Amino acid sequence: MIPWLESAESFPPIEFALREPSGLLCAGGDLTPQRLVLAYLNGIFPWYSPGEPILWWSPDPRMVLFPAEFRISRSLRKTLRNGNYRVRLDTRFKAVIQACARTPRRDQPGTWITPEIQAAYCKLHELGYAHSVETWVDQTLVGGLYGIAIGKMFYGESMFAHATDASKIAIAHLVRFLDENGFGMIDCQMNTPHLASLGAREIPRAEFIERLRRLAATPPLCGRWPADAAVREWR
């Protein structure tokens, strides 16, 4: 059994999370901005399917990407240098999270990005916590990602691509932007071959929490990110 949260209750200690399914900590609560920010500050995130209660997770080990370890394949580097796209930040957050919810994924029927999740993260965007990185070709949004920034810590949530390499372009520009602005770690949550191919790796949860708390306490880039902050020629 896992604890059930009432709206005013705090999260249980993450050490209480189950080993199977890995990281399941508790259920219930709500998706208010205060609850979500508290969750991220403690290495916890919501993930549940339609029809389920809100489920909260803190896996051990934790998949992370350190900006200095990001790997760019030869083909992606060629695409980045060609520059037949534009990357913008925080101009169409709602469109990005909706596209992440609607884009079919291999071996994953449906989506965990419910209307309730979308509304909650759009509110976090309005408050300056949630951000989008968008890949554009001409006037069409063809890929992107969204996540949460607290201090100098970034928590990746989801991505989508409607054109070849569109999400990878967004990730590459995000990593460079974060690195240039002193962010030390990107939370990738779960281990996937795709993330591993980009340089992400697992670390013990205790190490993740130690790094997170140090980075999250650093003064942040406040509010909405400048739309053109990631736009630069790729060398």
C-alpha cells in the first residue's frame, strides 16, 4: 500500500517509495502550483494515466543529463549547421504541451498528459516555472519539448517531433542555453535508449537529491525566457 495524500498534506519521505513499480511514492493530492513546485524541489513528479488518481514518483536510480555530457551525432550536427529551421523559447507553450499529448508514441497507447496536467503546467508557465523549446520550419511548429526550471535545475517533461530530428534540435538548443546560463543538471526521470543515446545516464537518487537541492537554491532566470535566447549559428 502507498500513502494517500489529502490536499493539505506533505509528501512522505522519498525513501518510502516502492521498489516495484520503481519509485511510486504516494497517490492523491492536487496539481496546484504550490504542490508541483514542492514536488520538484524534493525530486518527485506526477505521472498517471486517465482514470487513475494522481500518482507521485521518485525513482532510484534517476536518469539525468549533465549538459557537458550531451552527445551530438554526426548527422544531427550536420542538421544543426544547415540551419533550415528556427528555435524559439516560450512563444507557444500551450501548443507544445498539446502536441506532446497528441503525438502517438511507440508502445505507449494513450497519454499521461491529460487535460488536467495540461492546465496545471500552463499555469506553471504563466508563473515562470514551465518553459517550452520550439522547433519551427517556416511558420510551422514541427517539434519541441517542455519542462520545469527551478533555480539552475531543469526538469524535462516531454517532447514531440513531426519532422526528422525536430525534437533533437530542440534538445540541443536547450542544452546549450542551459549550459551557458549555469544550469548544472537536467532531470530525465526514466531511463530510455533515446535519452541514453544523447548522453543521459543513471545516478543514485541520493546523489540526484543532493545535486538538485544545491542547484535549485541558486538564483534563477526569472519569468519567461527570451524568445530568441537560443537562436545562434551552430558551429
